[in-house]
Amino acid sequence: MLEILYRDEQLIAINKPHGLLVHRSKIAADAGEFALQMLRDQIGQWVNPVHRLDRKTAGVLLFALNKDVEVAMHKLFAENLVTKKYLAIVRGHTPDEQTIDYPLRKENGTLQDAVTRFVTLKRAELNVPFGAHQTSRYSLVEANPQTGRMHQIRKHFSHILHPIIGDRPHGCNKQNRLFKENWQMTTMMLHASEVSFAHPVTSANIHIQAPLQPEFTRMMRLMDWER
């Protein structure tokens, strides 16, 4: 059963687990379960996602319950009228806050403006050697993308040399191997924690929060971070 975070007559939101595809995809032929079909069967009615989450990203995933609301929500996302917050565990100690303004290329090569703001919530230093270093350093960040480009947060943190733990192909393979070998962790540490917007039908202010999934919580404990 999918965890339902919010529901009214027009919209429904779930807490998507890490590793679950939103819908069928040719690039993931190995998958047998999809959030779209699971939610449709769970509530017994038509649903359609109004935004994207990567397969390995967990957290708030919003669906429309009718076509008109689907179109209206797509418009809100396209006009950057939806506020999104993500939590991520990244390599190294990040600055207290930063704005990453770094254009990203579409598949056809076209450059698009892309901006991500973040603040650092926690830092940790584990007594685990890594490369030439005697310890391993990590940060918990809250990221607020100002634009909605594909893999934007993943690419931006890779760009500033603080890749998200468990990210492939934008992350650090050596760090990913360290987590797999030491803690049997292969999940990407990226969680869509909050979504806020004005309801397209009622104009009410909607704020949806998603609790962390178990694997993210386990890594938080490893870092000795309480939340």
C-alpha cells in the first residue's frame, strides 16, 4: 500500500518510496511495479502524475484525479508557482548556504537556465578512511530548486563537487562503493520533502510534507543526525 499524504476531490499525493518508477518506461524494462498503476488500483479511480520524480528519489509525488486539474497543475509547475523542497545527503562539508546558477543541457543539446538554492542543515565526519583522507565528511542539505530541469539537483550538486550519495551516473562511484561495502546502502539519498502551491480549484494554500523513507532514516542515524 502506498502512503497517502493528501487527498481531496481533485488531487492526491503519496510518499513515493526509493526505487519505485512513477510510470512504465522503456529505459527501465526490469521494473514490475509503478506508482501510477499501484495508486490507481489502490483508490479505484483514474489518476495521472502532474510532475516527475526520478526512480531513485523518494518523497512527495502529486497526482491529478481529473484531466482539467492535471492541465492546471502542469501550468503551475511550468510557471514555477509550486515551491519544492528536497533533503539530500552529499559528500563533503557544504557551505552554510549557496545558490547554484548553472545552465543544464537538454537531450537535444539546448542550454536551459537552472537555479538551485540550498542551506546546510547538518554536517558529519565519520572515522572511516577515504582515499588520502583519514575520515569521511558528509552534509545534510535542504535544496529548493527555482527551475525544474531534469536531474537538476543531482547535476547541480555534482557540479559543485558535493555529489549526492548513491547517485549514478552524476555521483561519485567510489563513495557509492564505500556505502555499499560498509553499510549495504545502494539507495540515492534524495528525498522530496515538501510541496506547496495554491490549489487550482479552491485557491487554498496547500502544503504537503513527506516523512523520510526507512533507508534515508538509517543513514541519518549513521551520521548521528536527529530530525
